Amino acid sequence: MSGRDDATRHRDEATRYRWTVLAVATFTQAASGFFVQGIGATGIVLRHELGLSAAQLGLLISAAQFAPLVGLTIAGELLDRYDERWVVGAGACVVGLALGAGSLAPGYASLLCVLLVVGAGYSTVQPGGSKSVASWFDASQRGLAMGVRQAGLPLGAALASAVLPVLADTYGWRTALLAGGLVALLGATAFMGFYRRPPGQVAARERELHTSPPTTRATRIGLLREPSMARITLSGASLISVQCGVGILTVLYLHDVASVGAAPAALVLVVVQIAGVAGRVVLAARSDRGTAGRYATIRLCMVAVVAGMAVLLTPPGRSTAVACCALVWLGFFGFGWYGPWVAHVTESTPPGRTGLALGVAMSVNQVAIVAVPPLLGLLTDLSGGFAAAWGLLIAMVLAALTVSARAERGRRPKRLAPDHDPNCPETGATSCPS
């Protein structure tokens, strides 16, 4: 009897501890992306102090996202073989130390180099935090948990948008870098101090390492060819482009088109980011309860962002009130898609390959993250307005919707792992049903 009571107590403790894991993963996500997500809000200060064009400002964001093009896939493989606690913690430490060193950077070129190193460290945080949360929550709550965890990114961005412009304007942009580095180190310390693997997962992971075939180039290509992964990468790349566009263009659009002052425009961006936090939680919870599958929520987000950006292309979209409402709408759907998307990735991958699948899918997103910000900035510089930038983003989302719809027509996407399987090691339990 006492043995059964002990087992029940341990199970209850593990159930409660998963919320601690979720909290620390969310905080680490927010802390690691704190400075990079605040670049858009500090755009006016950086443009003035460093004499930057909109394209150069976009290149700063791309620099931080360049290393993950390769780093995310490598990080995914490391996460399949080693404890997330140390892989994520080490990456967050690299982010913090690089930003601290960057506070000594003499100018724009040095800042670009610093952000390249920041991106290399951040490569482990995004897939590692997602994998750690997925391992603690079964499918019935995984969408909500992923939404909360992924809300860390816009939450950190909202805080950065509120704090970093003030620091940069008052004390200079180097102080803003130093503050971002200290916050990232706090995130690293929290994750290494509190994260633990779920009970029973260590033994399961050892079995996987001995039975899973080695990861090869053919393995990665084969994963990308799966119908579910093709749909994931198309939707992810288009929506992450919208997220980048909203992050970098909001303040500039409000300032240049809607005649909003720099400080109020930065405050609007804070509200947009907060809307993104709400979107990631609400839309992820919706994907848990929906009967049409998680991709239906992702598709809803794609339609919604097209509508929001179309409003910005109309004459009413140039007014302050309409522009602010449209941008908040874009924050909710243009940031909120990420929770259901990550949950969809973790549930569409073969056993023992969750980390690799997350790394590969996020690496495809990185192509858009690197290319889109400077491209949007260049279009804005060359056209002298924002219509070309918003139009490009609309075209990308519509193209992804069209191709995905054609791929779905006539056949159901192949599922490589059960959608609702709370007893598999990948979800954090101790055994798989036969």
C-alpha cells in the first residue's frame, strides 16, 4: 500500500513540476531573445546614432539570425543526444556573454559581428525549450503549454520595446546591449538551475540512442520530403516573415506614415507584442480543443494576417487609429501562430527525431528570418513607402496557402507519430503502448 502511495506521490510531484519547467523555459526564451527582439523598437535611436538606413537596420536583425541557418539543425541533433539542461543553458550563456562584449563594440560593423555570435548561442534555446516542454506535456495540453512557452518571445520583445529605447536614448545603445546580456545570463542560470528531464525519460533516451540509426544528410532530406513537413515549412516560412515585418516596420510605419512620434510608436509596438503573447496562448489552447487539427489554427492565422496587411494598404490604413488596430491584429495572429505550429511539428515527427525535426523546420524558417528584414528595408528605401513591403508579405502568405491547399487536396498528410499518445517517451512518460 505504501509503495502505491509513494508512486502516486511521485507522479503528482512530477505533474506539478511540469509547470515549473514551463515557467523556466518561457523565461529563458524571453531572456535570450530580449535584445534582438528589441532592435526594431530602438530603430530610431540606432538609425540616428549610427547613421543607418532601413536596409542596414534590417541587416542587424538578419545578422542575429544567420548562424541558426546551420546551428538549429546541429542543435536539434545535440538535443536528441544530450540533456536539454546543458545544451540550452550553454547557448543562453553564449548570448549573454556576446552581448556583454558587444557593449564595447566601436560601431556598426562590430555590432554585426557580435550579433552573429548571439545567433549561434540562440540556436539551442529555441528548439531546446520547445523540446523540453513537449517532453513534459502530453498531447491533450501540449498546444497550450507550447503557446505559453512560445509567448516568451513576444513577451520578451514587449519588455524590450518598453525598456531598451529608454536605455538607448538616455545612456546610449551600448548600455542597451549590456542590459540585454545580463538578462540573457539570468535566463541561462534559471534553466540550468531548475530544468530536469521527466521521470523515466533518461532510460528511454538511452534506449533510443542505442536503437536509432545515425543522423545523415539523407535523413534530413527525407524528413523534409514528408508531406506534413512540407506543409509545416511553407506555412512557417511565410508567417515568420510576417512576424519579422511587423517587428521591424511597426515603429517606422507609424512614425513616417501615420505621423506618430517615436515614443508613442514604440509604445504601440509594445501593445502589438502583448497581443502576440495573448495570441500564442489563446490560439494554442484553441488548437488543443479543435476537431480539425492544429493546422486549421495555423491556416486561420494565415488568412487573418493577409486581411490585416491589406488594411494597411488602403487609405484608412494611413490614419493613426486604423493603423494601430491593424497592427495589433497582426500582432495577435502574426505572432500567435507559433505555439500551434511548434506543437504540430513535435506531433508529426518519428520517434527519437523530435529535436532534429524541430531543428530542420526552424532552420527553414531561418532562411526567411535572414532574408526578409533587409529585403523589406530595401524595398522601403527604394520605393519611399511601405506598400511594397506589405505587398510582398501578402504575396508570400497567399503563395503558402495555395501550395499547402493543393498538397492537401486528394490525400491526407502522413502522420509519423500518433497525435494523441501520452504514453510515449517523447511525451515524457515511461513506456509506449504496444
